[in-house]
Amino acid sequence: MKGFTGEFLGTFVLTLFGCASVACAVLFGEYVSIFQIGMVWGIGVTLAVYLTRYLSCAHLNPAVSVAMVVAGRMHIRKLPAYLAAQFLGALLAGFVLYLLFSPSIAHYEAVNDIVRGTAGSVDTARMFGEFYPNPGDASVAVVSLPLAMAAEAFGTFLLALFIFCLTEGCNVGRPSEPLQPLFIGLTVSSIIFFIAPLTQAGLNPARDAGPRLVAYLMGWQQAALPDAVGGWFWVYILAPVAGATLSAICFRYFLEPLLLAKKKEEKQCCRK
């Protein structure tokens, strides 16, 4: 129950803060650059980790939880509860976001002649789930399904790798424990800066699936899905899990042994 509560609450917070920044950018023009939105996402992640890391391990991301199991840092028996909590937390965040902004969304749609559920309603649906190419940069971004999958997988690979390196005890160069959530948040922001123009930078299957389901149920229907070939699943669910899993394998069988050897070498030098 402690782990479930932590993952539920933390995923709710980071999804709510992050999606709200996109909603404010779309509806009110409050954020005018990916840098600003990316920083809000990073702050949301940082606060969510600080809030919940002593309740759970503060994975707050199904891809990260799977990676922790693969890397041997979490027992697989905990995985179902973590995944359920993450998806439910993101789903609740999507509903809260819709309740708060529903009148503003309706007004925005009326002013801009957007019919919810049509292809044009992607402009508002992107406040909930991600799309490729990013609707905000569709005029310049050319993104195929394979490229979108590669971008999401690579971004999540980097995220998981930084989480391992920032928190693993064998890395003597890691920041102190009180600062680790801050650096994880900065990692998220940094990845968003260059992935978001392509795919909106999901990096988190729960963050995408929960709010996207809300959009689907609240009238966007098929417009809440990025294409007709299941791209939302391949790009925003499967690719992040694959990227994080590969990162766990690389860390466990390549990078961690090197860090352990380096730590052992430094201890021997100190004794001399």
C-alpha cells in the first residue's frame, strides 16, 4: 500500500503539472516555447520525486519500473502494483485537468471553429496525449512512425540511464541524495528540449495513456489517437519501455561493472 500510494500520488502530480503547462500554452498562450514547457515538466518531476520517494522508489513511470526490474533493483512481484498505481494516477490527473479547463477548452474550440472529434481537434487533444509530429511544429517537423518510435525509445533510454547513474551507490560522482530529484527533473527537461519538436516527448507510458483515455472519453474519440495504425501504442507505450529496458541492460552488464571497478580501484589507492 505504501508503494502503491507513492506511485499513484507522484504520477498524478507530475502528469497534472506537465499537462497543465501544455493546456496553458494552447488555451492562453502563457508558455511560448518548448524551453518553458520543458522546465515546467522538469519541475513537476522534481516535486513529485521529493514528495513520494520515501513512500515508494518514485519511479512514476512504467518504463522506469520495468527497467528497475531488469536491472535487478526491484523485485518483479512489486511491478503490477507500481504499474497500476502509475496508470491510475495519470488517469486521475487527466480527469482533473479536463474538469478545470473544460469551459476554456469549449470556448477555445468555439472561437477557432474546432469541432471536437474531427482531425482539427488535435489542436486541443494534444493537451492530454502526445502526437507525432508535434502539432505545434507540424509545419516543419517530418516524423514517420519508425522515427517517432526511435525518438521516444532514445529519450527514455537516456532518462533511465541518468536515473541509474544519479542514484546508484557505485557511482561515486553522483550528486548527494537530497539533490538527486533535482537532477532527475533537469534530465527530463533536457530530453524534452530536443525530443518534443518531434513527438511532444512522452517518455512515460502512464503519462500518455491516462490523459489520452480521458480525451477519448470526453469527445475527442479517434482524434485522440495519432494515426490509424496504432501509432499511439507503438510510439508512446512500447518504445519507451523498450528504450528503458535496453538502458537497464546496458547499465547492469556494462556500465555498472565499470563503476564498481573504478570504486574498488579508488579504495585501493586510498589504502596505499
